[in-house]
Amino acid sequence: MTAMQRLRASMFLIFVAISFLGLQWRAVKVGFSEWYPYIIVDWNNLISANPKYQWMLLGVFLAIVLFNVVYSFLSLLRSEHRRRFFLVFSIFANLIILGVFKYYNFFADNFSALAEALFNITPNVGVLNIILPVGISFYTFQTMSYTIDVYRRRTEASCSLLEVAAYVSFFPQLVAGPIERGENLLPQFQCSRTINYVDLREGIWLILWGLYKKMVVADNMARIVNRTFAPFDNLSSTSVIPEDGVRLLVAIYAFAIQIYCDFSGYSDIARGTAKLLGFNIMVNFKLPYFAKSPIDFWRRWHISLSTWLRDYLYIPLGGNRAGAFKLYRNLMITMLLGGLWHGAAWTFVLWGVFHGVILILYRAFAPKSEEVQSNWWTSVLKGILTFHIVCFGWLIFRAQNLTTIGIFLQSIFLHPYCSAEAIDCLKNLVFYSWFLILFQVLQASSKILNPMVNFPRFLRLNVWIIVIMSLLCLASKGGQEFIYFAF
Amino acid sequence: MLISQMHKQIRWVIRILWKMVYCLIACELFLRLFSPVPLLPHGYRVTAYGLRGNEFNRDYRHKTPEYCINIRTNSKGVRADREIPYEKAEGVKRIVLLGDSFGMGYGVNLEDTFSSQMQKLLQESGVNSEIINLGVPAYGNAEELVVLKEEGLKYQPDLVLLAWHPSDYAENVQSNLFGLESGRLVRKNKTYLPKARIREFLFRYEVYRWIAGNLQFYKFIRNVIYLYIRKPIATVKTKLSAIISSKSGKGDMEAKKQTDQNMTDEDYQRNLTIEILKEIKRECVSNRATFMIFDIPVKLSRTEFESHFPECDGNSVDHFEVFSPIELFRRHRGEKIYWEKSEGHFTPLGCRIVGKGLAEFAFSKGLLSNKSAGLDGDVAL
């Protein structure tokens, strides 16, 4: 852990403690004093280590908030025409900010490359030498959902700058989601909250479980993944195809576990922290690797983003009610933009396209079979197949270039040999993830996301012991940044 | 009514106690199954010369996920399976070994320590040698100098071998036994007994010995307390004292840096270490013994090692005979020379390599020859 990470972590913890104690003392009164803690954003998370950017990024953040507050005022206008105009203006402003920070360089580079390839000219497209604010994709999408909901009259417009600022900068989920909806979070700022023992226990459990997923599972998986992918991250050294395809396959499985635990771990910590403050934020993951179809997977993975894309992109495009062609087109556009949301790189675009194609194929061929009652074995086989499809997607997601994807596939299918290092990787994978898998099987079989509530006391005690001891003993020493902080 | 209430309370207390005991057992099991902790208990005694010393006549075990070894000390606290009189037998070449846990031979049984290996090789080569291991865990060079004066020289050594470890830099300053004043080494304190008295007290009891030697959870809790409580407190304390001293202009480190206001902490540690080593050498030379340093390398990986021994000007008196086994280690590419889950001491293989290297080095440099030593001369006996 770097000094900056440590500082950030300690600031976060101090902030949680102060906010929590502050709320307890103020005994859930409604008013300004209620939500001021959520406005004081941990700016270390939003800015890079370079202090010269912090005022600019603070400005960007405040601009986003202001756009939405101004829009809230304007939404009170009676003329539908004007309301629509200001909605488009607000969305445009949000997208411009996101586009400039996140996608400008990507499109500029590709435009230059294309112009050079097609017309043999090198256009003078400047490159912006700016840093990407952490979590910008999350909070721009969150603000956009608010303005659209206000326009659709699903959420009541808030004319309070502080209220909207608190909603946008609600610190537990600010940097990596879930992308909260105004209709869920805003009313919680307005009403009184009570924190009882059950909430307290559940909040602490969620934080510990999230930390376990991140520090014990994800960070240790990262060691396997990084070691295996490292030789391929540099294009010049990728000429040799590894003879032990099993090792590469294990690395892909490890990445599937890493990205799930990394992201869902953060979501759990966010939910737990919010719970300690008396808030309920949405569940972002529902056992995604237990999905039995690609559609099912997207109902369980990053739910806040997939429902966002469904509500604000897929359905407005026509959804599945405008014929087969439009359905497939809408699916492809949604998944493509979903991929691009993750980052400005062709591998993310390809990942989105891959999932788009899979969903189209599934829609085209599978609906009839879905109606058939499947037995346990068929369900398991479907689950395994879906998991491997998703894993292929993760390979595209993690690879730095297309050559790496080719090398991995060649090695796995043409040289499926198991080296000592592959066994070592597999041992580590099982060692660090066995408890998570066991717990998830329990979650799936009991059909409850928090099966702890149904566990007998004795079992609960053992689970707490395992989680706490694992955090103290098995947490990876190096410490890794959350993957989704980059988005 | 009252009795039933009392019964309830007793049941409640029993339930809490049972839960606590169960938690301890479960934690112990967890550690044993998933993350074994090396158990290297070590009791200290307070010596007559005001330092920590090994306990007398002790026989105990070190258990780690990688090894289980025996440590035995004689009536003088020397790691040996016999009594060693101060008087030297006729024709015997005596080597006194000074050092910390590396020197004492943590990680291996007595017959596998590098000192035993060196002795064996010397004897096989016809040198009637005897090595007296005066290593004490966590010692720095400052303590080693005191031990040499107070104890080591009584053994009438022909050669003094010092196992030098990079941790000695910090330990020399920490102990505050010696300091530098105008570049000269001066004795600052008579004693240095960090936690020695409490350890001496605790290790008197068999129960505590058993806990320290067998319960992984106990060691784990101590590590956690060290990592999350004592270390941060010590860091804050050091920083505070640095701030106070910089404000007052006469703090510890400031006083230590009288000779050179621009001297950094690292420079001070280095200069102090060199001066202590020079003093050890002077003691050896004035007692007709040669002096040799074994520079313990820092392991970066199984194939990469690093020396942290201070470079110093090489005039005749201050020039040290330093043996570094890095080249020998590199020849054993990929083999386990240091234990990897047990605080990083030498494995039996590491000790064999070091023992052989030391014996060859001592031979090649003539450190055990029969010439007499000159005060300002080179390292010839």
C-alpha cells in the first residue's frame, strides 16, 4: 500500500466514524445538519495525487451538480417543449464532460490513425494531457438518471443545491457505484432514519464481507492474474505461445473471481457503510456466476449499470417490442455502449460487442428452450456453459491487445498441458476462494443474499471467525487499487 | 427468586466464557490450518554487564511450518551441548562467534549451524579448532562489543568472527550504548535491557513457556499488537521526538550529529556502525586475536542477494576482513538457502555453504595461522 493509499484509507475510515457518530448524536433529525456529512466528499478519491488538478476537478464536479439543480428548477416549467429542451441540454452537458475526460483522447487517436491509413494524412488533433477523475462514469450516469427521472416525473425535482449535491456525492458509493437512482436515494435524505441493532450488525457484516472479498480473494487472485498476463502486456514479448495452456485457463478463472470480488466487494462495503449511516442502497450483484444464461448473467452482474442501460437506453430505443431486427440492434447498441462505458479502449468495445452477439444469439435460439423445465443437471450444465462464456468475455476485458487473446486461445486449445506452475496457480486459487465459493453455494441454495440471518448462532460465530481471521492473516500484502476506480 | 437470578447470571457467565474459549480454539485451528505462524520462543536473562543474554541450561524447540529444531544452551548461555571452560586447551584454535539470531543459528539444529559446519571443516583440514557461539537474538554490534569485552575475551580467542546483519545499523543506534562525539566512539549507557526483565520473569513459568512455544494464536496476537499498536506508536514517538528535538535543537539525534550538522540519520547509523566495528577490531588486535566479519546478505529472491555492509576506507588498521557468501549463493541457483515462512534464517543448506565459505576464507586469509598479531599490522596472528 502506498502512503497515499494508506492516507486515503484512513481518511475514509475517519470520515465513516465521524459521520456515523455525528448521525448518532444528532438523533436522526431532518435538516441541513442531517446530510452535510455526505457532501464533504473525500476529494482524495476524486483527484489524482497531483494537486494542481484538484480545483479543476472540483469545478467539474460542482458543474455537474449545478447543471442538475438548474435543470430541477427548469423542470418546474409547464411547457413540455422547454422541459425537453432543457433535458437534452442537461444530458448533453453531462456527456460532454464525460466525453472530454474519458473519451476525447481515444477518439482523437483513432481518428488520426484512420485518417493516416485511409488518406495518408496526419491531422493535427491535439491530445489532452489531463487525468481521469476517479468514478466520473458513475456520478455522471447517476446525475443523468436523476434528470431523466425528473423529466419523466418518476422523481420529484429537488430545488435544493445541498440535497442534490448530497445525492451525487454520497461518499460510500461515489467512486465505484452502485449507480443510485434519485427515486431511491433522494427521499432517504429527506426523511428521518433510525439505526437499529439489526442494521448495525448487517452493516458491519457487509463491510467485513466486502473487505474479505477484496483483500483476501481479489488481491490474491490479482497475483496469479498479473503474473500470468504480465508477459503479454508488452506486445514485443508475445511471440512465444506458452506450452502450458492450463495455467492460462486458471489465470482467466482467477480474473473472473478477481473482478467479481473486487467490484462486488466495493459494493458490499458501500452498502454496509450506508447501512451504518441509516441508508439503504441497491444491491449491485446477485450471484452472477450462478447465472444459467447470458441474459440471467446481466440480471445479476452490475445491476445498477445494466438496469440503467435498460431504462435509459434499451427501452427508449424500442426495447424488444419493435420486431426482431430492432431488438437485435438495440441489444447490440446497449452492450456496445456498456462496454465503452468501462473504458476508452478497443478491448472494452470488443467486450461489449461480444456480449451483444451472445445476447442476440441467445435471444434468437434459446427462448423456446427456456420455457422447458430443466432438471438439476441441466441447470448445472447451463451454469457452467454461461460461466465459460463470461470467462471468455473476461479474457477480452483483461487483455491489453488482440494478440494476447489469440495467444491465450491457441495455448488453451492447442497446448492444454499442465505445468507445475499451473498446479501452483490452481492451488492458490482454491486456497483463497474456497470459502467464498462455499458461502455463495449456501447463498444460492438458500436463495437469500444474506444467509447469515438464517444461520444458527454457532455457525454464524464460525463464519465471523473465518472472515476476521482471514482478513488478518491471508490479506494480500501488496494491496491493489479497486479495478472499477479506473472507470 | 434470587437463586434463580443468580443461576441465570452464572449460566450467562459460563456461556460467555465458553464462547471465549471456543473462539480461542477456533482461531488456533484456523491458524494451524491456513496460516501457520512460526513459533520461535526465546527467553532472556539479565547479564551482569547489563545486557540481555541467553538463558542458562535451557533446552527448547522452535516450530515453524518449515522446520522443528532444538535449541540448547549451557550454563553460560552459550548455544552448545557441553560446558566450555574459559581456559583454552593446548593447541586449540579458538573462534569466538558474535552475532544475533543468525549467528546463534536459528532455523537449524546445533550440528547444522554454520559455526558447527565451519568447525567441522577446519578440523577435517587439520586445524584443532573450537567455536564458541556467543550469539544472542536481536543483538546489534554495540551489544556484541560489550559481550566481547566482558565475556568473549575470557575464552582467549584466536579469531573473533562477527556475523553482521543489516539490522545492526538501526540496533546500534537504538541500544544507545555507544554514540559518536566529534567522530569518536563514546560509551553512552551502561545497560540496554529492552523487555529483558519482563521476559526473564515470564519465562520462569512453565505455563508461559508452553504458551509461547506451542500456541500459534498467542504469537499471532503479539504480532498483531506489534504491527497495529506498538509499531505505529513507536513511529509516532520517533517523529514527535524528532520534531521536539528539531525545535529545541538538542534532541538525541541532534546531539549525535554534533560532528556534522548535515549528517543524515543513515550516515549517522553507518558511521556509528563502522566505529563500533573498528573498536571490536582494536579489542581483538590488542588481545592477540584476528577479526573477521561475515556479511549476511539480504535475500531479494532465491537467486538475488544484496550486501548492505558499509563501505569504509581501507587503511591498515581499519580494513576489515569481510566474507560475503553472495557468489557462493548464486552458484546454488533457485535452491532454498533461507527459510521462507520462518523469519528468513538460513536453512541447513545455507549454513553448509556459509560454513564452508567461512573456513576457506579464514584459511585463504591466514586468519588462523601461528604468527603473532601486531597492533598496527595486518590480520596475522
